[in-house]
Amino acid sequence: MDKIKLGILGLGSRSTTFYINELNKLYNQEKGGFSTCPFTLLNYNFDAINSLLPDASDSLDAIVQDYITELEKNRYRKYLDSKYYATRNH
């Protein structure tokens, strides 16, 4: 069975740090000890997205979809785009 790889789109430093801390906290609760959540942080051009926030738009969707496509090419099965996720789910 393939191990699920987690990719995080590192966009805004505060939101990215928040989600990394939350992932590590949850992972540590499950695994114990001093475990940290295994992931790869992929940094992209935050300015391209930030100028389109906080409103959803086709332009924002297109940029984020490009990033998701790149993650999928690298076989990441799960991904977290902290800034986009926070915008879309609130």
C-alpha cells in the first residue's frame, strides 16, 4: 500500500505556521513522543493569490488549481492550502 504523502502550499507565513502547528499537535497526540507530522512544504507566489483575496473568483480558482495540479503530479494524495482553505471554508 502506498503511503499517503502530505503536501502543504506555503503561502502566508502566519496561516502556514498555524496549520503546521495544528498538524504537529494532532500527529503527536496520535503517535506520541516528540513526533512531528511528515509533510513537504511547497512555497508558491503568495502575492499572486493574496491580491485576489478574500473573495472567491475564477482567477483565484485557476491559480489554486494550477498549484493542486502540480501537487498531484508529484503524487501528493493530500494537500493543504492554508490561505485558500481558510478563505473557502469561512
